[in-house]
Amino acid sequence: MSDLAEYDNANLEVNDGVAQEVHCIKDIDSATDFELKHTPCIEVANQEAGRLVKVSIGLKNIAHPQTEEHLIEWIRVFVGGELASDVHFGPTDKPELELVVDNSDAQIVAQALCNLHGLWEARA
């Protein structure tokens, strides 16, 4: 059984015309290293100009590899359900981004696509 088959999330989302399972960690305290290295990390800091949002891949200092064979292809950030950022990465790029959004209380959702292990999501 693969690591992914043991993962218990079954939400589906359509990205680029293809339905994909959306994986997210339900309990951070019992998360596996596999889950931690694929899940987006969202940091939000309030500023006068808006909220500074930083998104990187991997939690608890467990980094995702970024090689030709295994990489994060893109990160998308949604604010209040609207696409705010869509950044694509290559094997030599560090999968992270920063953007400033308004100071509203709108939910921030980050999604990352691993070429081998599918779509991963976090919310802040």
C-alpha cells in the first residue's frame, strides 16, 4: 500500500480540467513526514498596506524535494474564494511565494501540486 493510499482525505477538486483528490492534514500532531513535506505552510502578518502572506511547502522543517523526478509544480493562493496568485516552479526553484492581500478577514487557501503525489491544501 502506498503512502497516498493510507491518507484519509477524499475531497475532489477540478484543476485544469482534471478532477483531483485534495489532500490536507486533519490532525497536525499525528501527521506523517510524507504529509508534512507536501502540505503548504501559510504565514500571515498584518501590515498597514494589507496582510503579507508567505506560502512555502513543508511543515515542521520537513522540506519537499525539488528535482526533475519529484517536484512541486505550482502553488495557488485563494483569498475569499478568489484566485490571488498562481506561481509555477521548475526543479531548481524553491517552491515559495509572497503576496500582499487586503486586511479583510477573508479565508486564505493555499494549494500545491506535487507531480508524484497530487494536490495538497492548507487554510488560514
